[in-house]
Amino acid sequence: MEAQRIEKNIMDYETVALDDENSALLILDQTKLPGKAEIICLTTGQEIHEAIYLLKVRGAPAIGVAAAFGIYLLAKGIAAQDFDPFYEEFVRQKEYLNSARPTAVNLSWALNRMEQVCLQNKGKSISEIKELLKNEAVAIKEEDIRVCRAIGENGLRLVKPGDGILTHCNAGQLATCKYGTATAPIYLGQERGYNFRVFADETRPLLQGARLTAYELLSSGVDVTLICDNMSGAVMRNGWVNAVFVGCDRVAANGDVANKIGTSVVAAVAKRYHVPVYVCAPTSTIDLHTPSGAEITIEQRPAHEVTQMWYQEPMAPEGVKVFNPAFDITDHDLIAGIVTEYGVAREPYTESLAEIFRKKQKL
Ligand code: MRU
């Protein structure tokens, strides 16, 4: 385990990595940021499940990559040499990891992709299947980097140098393997001298915007201003925001989007002030099997995250009722575009998202 004050730039750390030699999943513990960069080493199903549930690794794409490496490592530890008992244990472990968080589709997407590797190679030896599982997990990680960069290029065409951009939660590099999704246009713009002015919502209750987004943008030299969640109306009314870029955890077939709690409020305010809202979504986050936001399961989280966590002492009366959904649904009519690695989908989303997938299949 490596625990240290942050000396190198946070952007030089890998969010998720495989240490195959030691049969371990390495993650940058995001609950310790911005104070400390601690790489933790996970080897058991329970440790991986807990790291996902406790948001030590978080953000839809990063969760997907962690789950892919995780299930590979768990599969590697299965002793069975015949396919049926191997597969039975694989599915048990897969379902356990999948139960860690319900909203981000990347978790089940990555695990299903890994399961397909088993099923498609049923005739091969178990050691060959294990090797193929490793290759698939590595491919999922490499794809994430390419996809985020492509989202960045597509998103950058929607804004111009000097623009003000508001973002909510952390859909940054820390939520992916590089670039982030909502931050990818910002990072590419930074490389090209766009001089964006970014407003980062702090994102109560878990403060992903303050602890992670503000931190990684500041470390990268981006002009970032941290605001409380209830300030987005003020900055938009002042005319300081030209576009909102957010990430997502699941996009339904009709374009409704599940993202961090508070996104729908930002989108409603943005509509009031004629600011376009762009949702940055790798196709791995688009779930055409879910017709609309009404069918998306919203994760409910413990009360102490609202009343106490991140405070030195409780900031609410003991026993108060708390409602703590981790995500909300932004209705598709509040969204100006869904930025994918294959281009930008616009209303009507049922058609444009299906078209994005046709494009993906052709390539
Ligand atoms: O609860 P979290 O921190 O995992 O929520 C993360 C978000 O809502 C992100 O915006 C989303 O996963 C996209 S990350 C590229």
C-alpha cells in the first residue's frame, strides 16, 4: 500500500490499475482526496465491492473498469478446471460485484462483457479463458481512454475560446481512466489555449465537485471557480456560463439522463437562462433497454452522508428524517445534446441514440 502527501500531479496517477503479478486491483482512493493520494490494493471480492459502494472508486466509467479487473482477478482465483463449475462460480462473483451500486450501467455493462468472454470461449481451457478475461479487462480500460478523448473532441466543437462552462459532480479524469467525460472538452481546450472559465458545483452531499473536480482542474492549470450547489442560478443569471457539461450514469433510450443528484436542478436553471446543457456519455453509459428515466433505479444512500460526513460534528439534529438519493433524472427536453464518442445526439433522442449505435456497429 502506498500512502503519501500529494507530491506529483494528481493527473499523473492512474485511477484504476491492474497489478496482475500480485493478483490485485489498485485504485486511487477518492475518499481521501484532495488531502492525500493513497493507492489501495484490493484482492478480495468483498474489498472490491466495498470500494465501489463506498465511492473509493467512483464515476461510471471508472466503476466499469474496476469491475472488469475485479472479476478477472476473482475468476483467476477460481480453482475449478471444468467449464461448468468455473462458470457457476464466475456468475456468483459477477452478481456480487454487480450489486455494489445500481444506477451506473457501466458496472453491469463491463461485467456482462466479461461474462461473454467466458461463454464465447466455452470450448477452451480454463487457463486460456482466464488469459482472455485479462485481455478483455485491459481492452475495456484502453477503450475508456480513447472514448473519453473522442468525447472531448466532439464536445470541444460545441464551445469557443474564452467560454464559461459549468459542471456538476466529478465526471473528470478521476471518474475515468483519462480526460474524464464532461471535463474532456475542457482538458483538450486547455491544451489548445481556449482559456475556459470553469464553474464547479461543490455537489452535496459527497462533495465530488469540491474535492475532486475543483482539485483536478486546478492541478491542471484550468481557471476554475468553486461554487455551492445553490449558486448556479446566480452565475448563469450573471451571464458567466455559456454551456453546461455534465457526465451521466445511465442514459435511457428516450434521452432521459440519470446523473448525480442536483443535475436536474442545474438543467432547469440553465433552460431558464438559455444556456445549453450537454451530457457527455460514452456509449457504454447508454442503455437502450431502458425506455425512459422512470425505469432507472436510483440509488438511495445512508443518512449520515447528509447529516455528518465531511463535517467535524453533526450538522443536523439527531434522528431527523433524511432523503438521500445519489442521482436524479434530467428529462430529455432539458438537454441540448448528448455527446458520445460517435458524435452528438440531439432531439428526438429515440432516433438519434439508435443512430449512434448503428454507427458504432458499422465501425
Ligand atoms: O456517485 P458518483 O460519484 O459515482 O456519481 C458520479 C456521477 O454522477 C458522474 O457524473 C457520472 O458517473 C459520470 S463520470 C464520467
